[in-house]
Amino acid sequence: MVALKDSLFEENKVQQYKAEQIKQQVFTKNEQIANQEKNIDILNKDVQRKKEWNLFLIVIVGLFIISIVLLYQKYSFRNKANKVLTSKNELISEQKKEIEIINKELENRMLRA
């Protein structure tokens, strides 16, 4: 009878030991899952930051390109305006010379008359 009690006691101890092992394994797995969830959150935040950074860079590059295009247009417009003004100044200069020639001719005619 004592042997039977000892075997039952032994069997209960084995079951309790196995139950404790299972609890420990469950606890360990839960910790691993919690750590993996934290890692996933960190990775998701990194991905979000990278997306925001990429968007920021795209906006900056876009603004830079727009600025370059506007500056080029301004430069081009100034060049065209300068060319027009230069041609008009040349025309005015030629007309002034012609007027001076005509004035000299008129002055000579008046002196002759």
C-alpha cells in the first residue's frame, strides 16, 4: 500500500513538474511574442519615418526643380528683354544719326538760301 501511495505521489509530482514546465514554456513564449511585437512596432515606425523622409526629399527636390525652372525663365526673359532693348537702342541711334544728317542738310540749305 505504501508503494502504491508512493507511486501515486510520484505520479502527482511528475504531473506537477510537467505542468510547471508547460507554464514556464508558455511564459517564455509569451515573452518572445511580446518582444517580437515590440520589434515589429519599431520596424513599422522606421518604415513610417523612411516614408516621411522620402516624401520630404521629393518635396524638396520638386521645389528645387521648380525654382531652377523659374530662375531659367527669368534669365531667359531678361535676355530677350535686353536683346529687344539693344535692338531698339541701335535703331534709335541710327535714326538719331539720320536726323543729324538731315539737320545738317537743312542747315546748309538755309545758309545757302
